[in-house]
Amino acid sequence: MSTPSAGRPGTADPLELTTEATAAGVLVELGVVPAGTPAQARALSGGISNVVLAVAWPGGRAVLKQSLPKLRVAAEWPFDRARIVNERRCMEYLASILPAGSVPDVLAHDDDRFLFVMSHAPDGAVNWKDALLAGTVDPVTAERAGRLLGRIHGRSARNPGVAARFADQWPLVQGRVDPYHRTAAAVNPAVAALVEAEAERMLATRRTLVLGDWSPKNLLAYPDRVLALDFEVAHWGDPAFDVAFLLTHLVLKAVRRPADAGALRAAADAFLVAYAEAAGPVAPPDEHVTGELGCLLLARVDGKSVIEYLPDDEPRRAVRALAYDLLRGGDRALAPALDHAFAR
């Protein structure tokens, strides 16, 4: 369902951001909430890039998501608001290939106002990032995350329609390559050429639907499944990016919590084994994952999206040194690279 607002008298300015006070009215406009029904909204965490509001009414609830015109970061980070349209289209595709409950359902959208409405996640979930930072490392969640990602990569790689639908690379360039790779390269001249070469290799690799934010913070763990969120960086590209993105976060948790390094290393293995089984021939070679892991680790201490739970210089220096090691490594085999990463 879409109710474009641009050019229609009496409708909101497309640049106007939805608030807790106006969210219920937007859902009424879009036909999600019946007119005259009392509804209340509350703000959820929208990360650095979105307004996210939970709206509840008698007998129902939903989540409204709208892209911000300016990201909540100190550095200048241009990212087209149409990323929300890209995310919505990705969610609609994923719902067609994944088991029910793997992603929220898109209930309505208004592309002119850069927003959509999705089903609210059921109660009973644990955010995987929160669990990892609290010291709970569940290999079953890691395995499910790997299997789900592998299914997405494996299924979409065989679909030329998906390749055409997500062919534009601007979400990757604006959302990741510029603020991550190129920004980190600019402040690390010793490895800048290696980072730039990896970015160019990645941009030239077009094999499957890549989600761009396969992170523990976007995975809700239930007793029987994981539910995935946040797909605004979705594009047709290199599967190594998604694999390395998840591994990056497991390594960073080990830097934050050294006592959990062994369990996190085992979780990485569980993720990789399940991913490879589900992805099949689309699974990327080791050297691509290792190279991208080095770039992403460097980006999370020297890019525009610095990891918030490593605020001190010493752990950031450790991550930087590890990134240098991975980028300068010889054969870039993944298993020894991970052994080195989790041993620090």
C-alpha cells in the first residue's frame, strides 16, 4: 500500500519527520489503523539513521520507520533518504523466500515521505548484541544467523530479477564504502592502498543480494529462530561483505570481553559452518572474507561509524593493529586469521 504525499494539498511536507505525536495519524492515513481508533506511539532506538516509532492501539501494534535527512554522527555522512525505499523493497523480497517470522512484514509505505510501516517484533526476543555484551554467547543463535544469511545469499544468487532490482550500488557506496573503507584509508596511509584495493575488488564483485548490516544488533533471538532487521544498505554485490560484517562484530566483542574470546571463536565457527551449508557455491573464498574483515575492523575504529563500546585508546589500538595484520597477511586463509583475531 502506498499513499504518496508530494503535491497533494493538505498533506505533510515530505521532509517533515514523524514524531510520537503524529505517528498515529500517519498510520491512519496509510490504512493501518482504523480512523477514530485511539493509538499511542513511543520512540524506539533508530540507530544513527532513522526515526523508529512503535505504535499500539486496541488489538494491534506496528512500527513506523522513517529515514533521517542527516545521520546522527559527528562527521559529515551523506546518505540518500531513499535508502528507506531500498530497505522496504529488500524486506518484501526476503519475506517471499524466508520462513515466516524471519523478517518483519511490510504493512504500508509512503515513499514520498521516506517511511514505511512494518509488523512489530513478537515479544520474547533477546537482542543478540545485548546478549553478547552481557557475556551470553549462544552458538545456536550464531548457527541460525549463519543459516539464514546463507539461505538469502544462495536463493537470491539464482534470481536474475533480484540482480536487476538491486543493481544500483549507491547504498553500498554511500552507506559503507565512503564512510567505512575510504574514510579509514585516509587516516591510515600505511595500509591505504590495501584498503582501497579491497574496496575496488568488492565493488567489482556482483554475485548475490548483500544486506550490508548483518550485525548482532539487528538480529533478535527467539527460542526457535532469529528475526532480522535493517536492510537499507541492501545491494547486489559481494557475499564476503555480509560474512565479514558479522565476524567483525564477534571479534570486537572479544576485544571488549577477552574472557569470552573462546566462546566467541566457537560462535564464529558455528556461524560459518551453517552459512556455508546454506549458501552453497555462492559462499565467498576465504581471502575475500579475511580482506574485508581487516577493512571493517579498521573502519570501526577509524571510520565515520566508530564502535561505541570500545571508548578507550588501548583497545582501539589493538583493533587497528589486528586490522593491519589481516590486511598485510599472506594467503589470507580465514581459520588462522580468526585464531589470531580471537587470541588478542
